[in-house]
Amino acid sequence: MTINFNWKQILIVACNVIVGIYLVLAVTAFNNPDEAMAEQCTEVKIDIEQESMEGFLNPGEVKKLLSQYKLYPLSQPMNTISPRKMEETLLKSPFVEKVECYKTLSGHVCINIKQRIPVIRIMAINGDSYYLDHHGNIMPESGYATDILIATGNITKRYAQNVLSKVANKIVSNSFWRNQAVQLNVLPNQTLEMVPRVGDHIAFLGSPNNIDTKLERLRKFYIYGLNKAGWNKYNYINVEFNNQIICKKNNRQI
């Protein structure tokens, strides 16, 4: 008795069985992701978004903060790691603006952070000392030193957040003034003085209005005036009024 096999049909059936088994395993893995994951976290990847200005956060600080709450995931079982709890904890830091945490099937935990960037340090005459970010939010003092614009004088927190943060943003967003402006001083009547990095003088900006126009007028005076007359010729330069600059000569000039 001769048995004839339909090899084509057998091959089709075998392929269908293999595909069926694959689909069952895939659906099972999808519905039970923890079982498909590595058993333990083997690596923590911390990515802190870089800005034009230096911030306060580094991977060591992130690890320290998570460890305080026993949430640092390295060597922990993957099915016990909660990215949401990690995000909620990191957002408690005044230096974190946004954060995203997630797990990978290869046993890695990824932490992506956008940090708050300080634009000005407030050192008020009443003893207040803190930083402001570019949104005007208050950031506490940090032991981390950074080269940043400083504001001194008669400063309330309301004035700092509503006025100085806007002035600081205009300064740090301009490459010329970001390098030239060192300090703002708030006088009792809430007008502003600026101390430059180069030149033996103080620039009086007046009220914190039309700052863009005043800074541009002063920049042109630096380029076309002081470059020729000498950077130490004047000790006080007033750009408060439109279309004019009032200068007081430096009597100490040699």
C-alpha cells in the first residue's frame, strides 16, 4: 500500500501552527509585560537636558534624591520598580521642571530630565537670597557655584518675580549682554542700575520699562562711543531717557 503525502499541504499546516504558537506567545508577553522583562534592573540611564546656561543638577544628585526615598532602581526587581513614583519624587525637587521615567525589556531604567535653569541670583538688602528661573519661579540657594547675573538692593519677592525675572531674561537671551552684564542694583524708588563686566562705570537704566530699547542704545554707545573715547572715561552713564545718553566723567581717570 502506497501512501502519498501532500507535502505542500503539510507545509502550509506546519506554517500555520508555528504562526499560531508565535501569536499566543506574543499576546501572553503583551498581557504580562513583567514576565517578558529582565528580572532585575541592570543599568540606570540618566539624561539631563543641556541648556545654554549651566544648571544645578547632575546624575549624582538624581541618584541621591531617589535613594533617599528608596526608589533608586539599580539591582531592584523590574516588577517592583514604579516609574510613576520616581517621576513624582523627582518633581519635588525645585531644580526639576519636567521628568519622564520608563523601563525597557532589556532591564534598563531610563530617566529623562529637563531642569530649571537659573537666570538671576537675588541678594536683597533685607537678607533674602535665592535664584529665579526663566519662568520667574523661585529656586533655593545651592552649594553649586555658577557664573550668573546678580541682583542686589531693595528687592521684594514680588518685584523679583514680576520685574527682575523679565529683565534678566532679556539680558541672558542677548549674547552681548549675557557676557557684559554682571549685576543689577535696585534703588529705593525701584529704578535699576547695571554694573558691566568691562568698564569702570555704572549704567543707569531707570524704570524697568523699554529695557530692550535702553540696552540697545547703550550697546551702540559702547561700540561707537567708548571704543574710541575709552571705557573708563565715564563713571556714570544714564540711558533712562529716549534718544539721549547722559554721561558723568570719571574724575579719577589718569
